[in-house]
Amino acid sequence: MIVFIMIIAFAVDYGYLLVVRTDLQRAADAAALAAVRDLAPNELGDQTGAEDAARATAREYANSNVRSTQESLTIPDDDIEVGRFDRTTINSGTVTLLAGGMLDAVRVTIRRDGAINSAVPLFFGRVFGARRADVVVVATAVLRPVKVMAPGDGVLPIAVDIEEWNATVPGEGFVMYGDGRFEDQYGNTRAGNWGTVDIGAAGNSTADLTDQIENGLRQSDLEELASQLDLYGDPRLPNDTELIAPLWVQGETGLSAGMSGALDNVVGLPRMIPIIDKLDGGNGNVAEFHIVSWGVVKITEVDLHGSKASKHVTIEKIYDYNGMLKPNNDLSDTSNLIEGAFASSGLVE
């Protein structure tokens, strides 16, 4: 009988500890997921004040989501780690957080160990000399990078040369003229290539382009690309469910006055722009552009009136956090990521 009572007592205390641990884990998860969103950089990539904001948010969400204690949880700064997740350890189960660079990870540790917060009281353990038990939980959340695009994502069908893209920092821009000139924001002529491209049906009409600019990538665009063969006889896309680099697309005829209204309507809005590393003459007179990655930009000025030499679109390189973007499934994979784009936060441990 005594053994039976001891087993019941142990089971009751063990069950209560599981309830407390689950509750604290839920609070830590919520705290990390909310806090990491505070690390999302502004358009210029600035994260000033982000660490302090993340710690404040972590404490707020931890306390608003915990139910197993009547007292407010204390979470010291050392238990709210802010850093950059090490992609080589992201799939290891214990993620290393690095200092420096773009901050994109928050680890929250909640302790009920008698030192920082009260330990968990036991109902029957005291009979056997164990009045309390320690519970410690950990949650790590990251801003997830973006690699692929899906229908509805905002695209700008104007390709930029990779060397010019890499030479431009967030907050700076470039001007594309109708006669093919490419200038930086200071009016200096740049040698890079640019061009409007068919992200979808070959020979897209102006109506198609304007719809795509205003409303984003369409399922029909993916289906068209998957059905076409590139210069080497391979499908432009391996499937019609997502847009991913690298791929070949055909060139368009350049800046058209018919695009003016659509471009005006998206001034100031984030759009993903294709980045190219080479051109090919293609079949006949249609140029082929090799897209190697994508970047985030916003249009700041549009003037498609007058001569080709005066028509121009001014674009600025930016960062963007958009919870609707599809995150990269494998966070250790750094190939062909969309520069400057972050998807919704996600737990990694």
C-alpha cells in the first residue's frame, strides 16, 4: 500500500511539473517569436535600438503567456540572447548565435530554479525531502531568409546587372533610361546592363506587365515559364509552383509609356527585382537574360514621357520584412537568397 501511495504521489508531482514545463515553454516560444520581429531592419538596414526593443518584447510576451505562476517572471539580459544565427549549426539542434552583422536571432531562457524565479513547489515531494524542483526552458527564433517567390509576391520585371547591384548599398539607387543608359543616383554613368524582362509569357503585352507590376507574380507566369525551354533546351523553371533563381528569361522591348501608370502606383512599395550576370542573343533578335538572384527595391521616381533619352525609372535598394513571403525551408542553404528580404519569424529550437 505504501509503495502504491508513493507511486501515485510521484505521478501527481511529475504530471504537475510537465504542466509547468509546457506552460513555460509556450511562454518562451511566444517571447522569442515576438522579440525577433523587432530585429527586422528598416529599409536602410538600420537596426538601431533593436536589441533593447527585442528584450523588452521578450519580457512582455513571456509574462503575458505564462499561466503556471502568480508572480511576474524575471528574465535577465543574459537570458535574452540577440545575435546572428550560424547557418552551419542551424540544423544541429543547438544553434550558435554569432555577434556582428545583421542581427536575425533571439534566444529566450526562462528559469524557475529558485535563483531568478521561484522553483516549482511539489505537493507530495516534500514527504520525501524534495519540496521544490527546478524547471528551465529555452526557445530560439530567427528571421527566416527568402529564396523563392510564389504567386502574389511583388516583382518588378526590370533586370539589373549583378556588378552594379553589388556596388549599390541600401538607401542608394540607380536610374535606368529608355536609351539604355544606366546611372547611379549621383548622375554618374555606369557600365552595367539592364532591361525589362518577361517573367512569364514570352512577349508579354503591356497589359500583362502592368498587371504583374501592380498585383504581383501570377500563377499563369509560373506555368508559362515552366512550359518554355531555355537556350539549352531545359525548362526555364523545374515546376510551376514557385519562382527560383537561377533561370533564363526573355528580354522585353524596354520602358514603355503604357507602364507609367502601374509604376506610379507602386512608387515607395517594396518589389523584388531580378539580378542578372549575363546576356545572350538568344534565338533570333530576342535577348535572353540570366537571372542569378533577386533583390529588394522600391521605385522612387517614374517619367516615361518624351524621348528614349529622357524616359527613366529611378530605383532604390532597400530591406524588407514581409510575413507573406515564403521562407527558405533549409536555413543552412545560402545559395540564391533574395537579398534584403526576410519572411516571418520561425522557431529553430
